[in-house]
Amino acid sequence: MAEVRSLTVPSKINLILKITGKRPDHYHQLQTLFLPLAVPADRVELHWSGPGIRVCSSRPGLPEDLDNLGGRAAQLYAAAAGVAPEWMFRIEKNIPVAAGLGGGSADAAAVLRLLNEHYRILPAAALTALALQLGADVPFFLTPRPAWAGGIGEELTWLPAELPAVPLLLINPCFPVSSAWAYRHFEPERIGKLPGFHADLLLEAWRAADWEAFGKLLHNDLGLALYEKFPLLEMLRRRLFQLGACGVQISGSGPTMFAVCRDAGSREVLVEALQQEFSDLRCFTAEPYRHF
């Protein structure tokens, strides 16, 4: 039987996303705090097949082969490692698409990891350089653990592994938003660094599991344009606070929102209320990703 390798890859949210500048190549520099989540997660399988690169997905309508970010990751790896590709990748897609949860980046990173675990040719720095060619979030998914990121997302500083699990609820409104749209509608006058001690205060609240304080420190510079464009998001935000959420924010370029809850019990109250009031939402009881 032909060898098959597989990898389950997490989603992510941005607890903080602050845009600090814009480069001449139009990439935005930022400060962001990545948190990987075990739910929702994709699964990527690597099969050995005939010559070339094939990518298929469990979700109809998604790009395949070299039109898929995972296919482009495989193409880059083959060129950098000097390996003739003979691969088929199957992606079991559970992370919502164009949702601010990093699903495409996670899949691309999984392709790089699976190939390098098999061939063991590229050092970590070379693999990270390939990941950055694919997208600003992809380097994070090579080693997905809580991390601050600077630059365009590639300057990673890992957080302590023993931080408490944040009681989170993800709310996906089941429509896509492109990252390009979100960044295009960002207000340039908001460019700047985080206020002094903001990061320290958030980490202090996290260590103490003080979710009230923690929730007040969530931030996303892209959120204002999204709330203005999509009134449902602002409606959800207000309702989540009415239902007792400690903090509510949009992840990445949206439109997925996340709510910080007081505990598991209050999270269940939120889920039940949202499912009764908003029939088209997808809710995920988010669990921390610990496989690092």
C-alpha cells in the first residue's frame, strides 16, 4: 500500500491586530497576537501518485491543483528542495473559507510540513522563507502556538505554553470577506503602535484568567470597516454583550467574530440564544490547540 501522510491543522484568531505601517510593496506591517484553535480544524493528506501536483478538497467549488494555495506551496517546495513532485493532497475542509481564521494559510503550511517531514531536505529557516512567499500568516502555521507577530506577520515571539485556556465562542456568519477588501478599506489615519503597556496588561489578565479585563483589551484595526459594511456584525456584537460576553472582536479580516466568555456555562447560554435568534450562523466552541 502506498504511503499516506496526514496532518490536522488548526484555525487561528487574532486577539489583537494593530496596523503599524504600510510598506512600498503594499504589505501592511502589524502587531498581532495569534491564538491557534483546535476547533475548527482542517485535515490535509499527502498521497504519492503520478507525476505532478494535484490538490482536491472536500468542499465543492474551492480552487484545486496549482490554483490552491496548498498546490502553490507544493510547487515552491519541489523547486527549493530539488524534488520531482508526484503528490496528491486531499484537504478535509472544516475551517470556513475567507473567514479571518487562516484556513488557506494553515493548509499551505501543512503541505510544507508534510513534505519536509518526509524528505527532510530544507532547514527551518528555508521552510519559513517559502511560507512567507505564500502569505503573511503561513509562517505562524508552521509551528502553531500562541505568538506575537510583527513585521508583516513573520516576526514571531512565542508565548508561554502554560497560559490558561480562554473560554471562547466563534461565530461565523456564513458569508466570505476577502483580506484584500478589508485592508483596502482600513482607515490609514489609524496606523500606529499599540498603546503603551497594552500587551503587558493583556498577558497579565490572561495569566490570571481575568476574562473581564482580558475582554476589554481585544483589538482589531480592521473591525470598523467591517462593522460599517455589514450591519449584522454590529448587531451580533451588541447582542453578545447583552448575553454576558466579556469581550467581542472580529478575527483577522473577518467576518468571523469571537466572544470571550466568563466560563463554559455562560458560553453554552450564548450558543443557545444565538441559535434561536440567528438561524444562519455557525457557532464553534473553540478549544485551544495544544499540539506543539
